[in-house]
Amino acid sequence: MIELENVAYSYGGGELLTDISLNLAPASFHFLTGPSGAGKTTFMKLCYGALRPTGGHLRLFERDVTLMDRDAIALCRRRIGVVHQDCQFLDHLSVAENIALPLVVSGQDSADEQANLRELMGWVGLTGRAEALPPELSGGERQRAALARAVIMSPDVILADEPTGNVDWEMSQRLLKLLVELNRMGKTIMIATHDLSLIRAAKQQVQARVLRISNRRLQLAGADL
């Protein structure tokens, strides 16, 4: 689904990532770890086409990114849901309207999709907050809204960048449970995180591969975390 072959990424004359190869297979579950500044967010941006590699080959759904124009990449990105670390919303729109934005932008704002939206908001536990504005949400509610927005288009892949970084342990477990459920539905999941306790908790629920970025390279982390 997402394949990296000897991928490198340089910025400002310095190489941030080098010689990275990885295949995100259907229904796989990955964690991405590494120290701050190692390049986890850059790696995630490569995986959803926000950045193009400066070396090697990156394929999104069997198409080489270097051969795709902006419109083609935009179509591929509809199949990839992203939960950003900063959870940005439009503060003048309600929670429900923010979650539905990808539908509106893609012209899929039909009655059926609105029914799906209501079901999705129930799944993430936000039915009672549908008309609230983003500044009124707690940290956990914002993260669940961000996850709902990421999956509203029923993507094949969900990439989550530090989704539990600003919430307590109980909410971290709730978010993890939602991501595990998505994986069991056949979705490919990758979570970038510093939280080794979260990884240990996940390994009790799902077969997860743990990757680590260190010294610009991607490594398979040890099994005993």
C-alpha cells in the first residue's frame, strides 16, 4: 500500500533520512519511535505524500510519487487518514462540521454520508458534543475528533503522529482501543509515539511491529519493549 525503497530526504543541504525501506502492508499495525528530532514527523509526511523523497522510490498504492502530479497525489491521499500532532480545527465551525470537512471538500456531503457521520461520532463518543466549538473541547475530545475526521472518508491507511501526546493514560487507552478496532476492520495503522507504555499495552491486543528512527535510518526495534 505504501512502499519505501532506499528512500532519502534532505532539507537545507542536510540529510534527515537515508536509505529507508519499508512496506506498509494491508491490515498491518506499526509503531514508529525515536528521539525528538529524529525525523518521525518527516517520515510520516513522506508516507502520505506531503513530502517527496530526494532519493530512492516511494510508491503510494503501487504508483511512484515522483511520476505523479499534484492532483494524482491528492486522490491517493483520500485513501490515507492522518491524525496530526497539533489537531488543528476551524474554531468557528462545530465539531460535527469540522469532522465532515473532508466530505464537503470532496463533494460527498450526501444524506447517506451525514448518517455515517452521526454513526462515526457515536463510535468516538462525541455525539453529545456535535454542536460544540473546538475551543470548548478537552484534550481527549479533540484527539477523538481528529481521529474521526481522519477516518470519515473510510481510508485504507491511518497515520497518527503522537495521538496520545497531550492526554492522560485513560484517554490514551481509549484512543488505542479505537485504533486497534480500525486495524481489525482491515485498516493499516502507523502510530508515531514516544510512549513505550502505550506500545506495551498495544502488544497485548494486536500484533504490532515496532520501528525506530535513529541516526537517519529506520530500524526494527527489539521485541522486548
